[in-house]
Amino acid sequence: MASVPLPIRSRKDFQAALAEAIGVVAELVRAAPRFEPYLEIEMQLDAMRRWTADGREPLPDERKSVTIGLVIIRELDPQPDAETYEKHELLRACHHYFRQWPPDGRPPYE
């Protein structure tokens, strides 16, 4: 599923994972256009894209405002099939990297 190795270890990998996550969620929204959790995740991914475009560093308040991990835990299937699990892992990886925003070249929590 994810073409970017997880955990995300660099800004370049983050941008690639984010682009992939945006595509994955766009497919989910097309399949279930009124499902609020997917719409919320889509909106947050777009904000992450804008806040990191052209090498911009997201502000601490912007990083704190992303809650994709919580949406996954609270609103989505707690025991997904393997394909859905991989999608959730990609979304979680983007969320965690963005929230931590470690120095380039280091994964979060290391």
C-alpha cells in the first residue's frame, strides 16, 4: 500500500506520504461522500499540505490542531481489514510526523 517507508524519516518522505494520503482519502470520500470522518480527515490533510508547501515550517498551533489520529481511533473501524489498516497506518504516520515535526532526517519519537 504505502509507497513511502514508515516511519517517515524526512521532509521529502513526509511530502510523498502526504500526497499519497491525500489520494487515498480522496478515493474514500468518492466512495462515501457524506461520511463526516473522511471529510474531516480530507480537510486536515489539505491544511497540512498548505502549511508545509514550499518548505514552510508549520507553526506550533497548526501542528496541535491536527487530530487525524483521534478521528481514526474514535470514528473508524477498530478492526479493519488489512488494506484499510495500511491506509490508517499511512494517515497515522503523516499525523505523527506533522505533530512532532522533528529535524529533517529523523523520525518522530527517536
